[in-house]
Amino acid sequence: MIARDFDSLAMIDREAHLVATELAGKKLDRAACSALMLLAASHREATKMLEDELRALTREMTRVSERRAGCRAYARQNGELDA
């Protein structure tokens, strides 16, 4: 599995934006087109990784919240927690 290096992912995002801005409206040679295609693929993969991580984090936060609510309800039932 690819390590979750958020600094690198953020750098790829910034570089993709800078390159796209710099190349806007310019005619590109074959090498530049190939490099841009590789950058676009890297950017898509970085974005996908961030989206996947966000979904996993959301699921985990929901699970923790549900568990906390259950623990609080249990404590109330046993008179261990003030309403």
C-alpha cells in the first residue's frame, strides 16, 4: 500500500495547478504533452487517495460518535452520569 504522505499529495496538487496555469493557451511539443499527461495522472491518483482517506475518516468519526452515544446512554441508565 502506498504510504499516506499528505505533504506530498498537497505538493502534487500545487504543482499540477502551477503547471496547468503556466501552460494554459500554449502549444505543447510531444515531450511536454507526455509530461503533462503524467502529471495529470498523478494528480488524479492523489485526489483519489485524499477522497478515500476522507471517506475512511468520516466512517471512523461516525463509529466513534455512535460508540460515545452508547456509552453515555449506558452510564445514564446506571445513574453514573448526570443528565
